[in-house]
Amino acid sequence: MNRLLVLGVLAALAACSPKQEAAKEPAAQVSQPAAAAAPAEEPVDVPPGAYTFDPSHTSILFRVDHLGFSHYTARFKKATAQLQFDPNNLAASNVTVVIDAKSLETDYPDPAKVDFNAELLNETWLNGAKYPEITFRSASVEPTGARTMRINGELTIRGITKPMVLEARFNGGYRGHPMDPNARIGFSATGVLKRSDFGITYGIPAPGTKFGVSDEVNVIVETEFSGPPMAKSEAEAPTGEGGQTK
């Protein structure tokens, strides 16, 4: 009887004890798809040669850090440029840009309060009366990709000339079409300069602070140019649906 009692207790304990889970098989490894390669840049069929600046499709902006609170942005509304461009030999291209310093626009020309345009054109800043032009002349162009390039040039502000680099991208273009028989191309470019290099030092923050207007100035350019006209036979070619040449 005692033996049967012991066996019963052991059986009850075994039934109440936690069951060990069966060893799980390692989860199958899910292969990750390979990263898709960046699509190759398609060639752009535009002719090499001299291109004419299009001021109506150009923006020349600059930005400075103000107190660490905002990136204050202003622009120049008038400029001219001369461009020699070869899409198949970017290194052979060159550009000269002349900006009308007095075309500065801050969006706050309010003589009744503060004419900020006039303030930034005074002797402390751009001194537009004495130095009415800002110029950039390329010295060399280094291709960095199929459509990207580094433009090494010289920037002149307030009569002082310093090296400046623009990182630029050829955005594309066309050879022409019946409504616009001239070739057209477009670019984006950015660069950074130090205004102190050009004698503009007012308001630069003390080291370790942002209380003032940054020495570094970010330049942003979006621009288009018109080029040589396409052949007369191309301009007169019949077109089908969607304007595609038959």
C-alpha cells in the first residue's frame, strides 16, 4: 500500500511539472534582395558651343546663419554669363558670371523702417556704390560623374579676388523643337565662401558662439542657357502624337 502511495505521488508530481519545449529548429535565413544599382545617366543630345544666359530662368541665392536661429536667404536679381559647354567633354567647358551687386534683394526694402537692401549695400557690407559688380570666372572644370563637375574658379567681391569652388550638376537639355528651335540646357550649383576673405567682417560671431551672422556664406545657383539653333531640316520635320518626330 505504501509503495502504491509513493508511486501515485511521483506520478502527480510529474504531471504538474512544467513541460520542456522541444528544441526549436533555427529559423530559415531570409535572403535580402541585393541593392538595386543606380540607373545610369542617359546621354543628353545637345550640341557643344557658346550658350546664352537666360535671366528669366535663373536664381542666384545666398544663405547665412543668423544667431543659430535661421538660415537667412537673399538673392541677386540681375546677372550676365558667358558659357562654353561641351556635354561630351565637361573639362573643356568654361563660364564667366557677372552679378550686379546693386540688384541685391532681401525682401525687406522698407525705407520707412529699415531698408535692408540699402543696409547690405553700404560700406560695411558689399559697398555696392564703389564695387558694383561681383564676378566669378572658372579656371578649370573637373568632371566628378557623368553629369556632375567641380568648377574651380576665382570670385571677386569688393575688388578682392579669392579662389572658389562650385559643385555643379548638368541637369539636362534638348537640342530644340519647333516651338523653341534653340538648344537649351540647365544647371544647379552650390558653393561656400567666407565673407571675411573679402573684407566683410561686421557681426561675425565670437569663437564658440553663434551670436551674430556667420562668416560662411552658402551660395545656391539654378540656371538655364540657350544654345545654337538646331538644323532647319530638324525644325521643319513633321511630328506625330506627343510631338514625336515621325
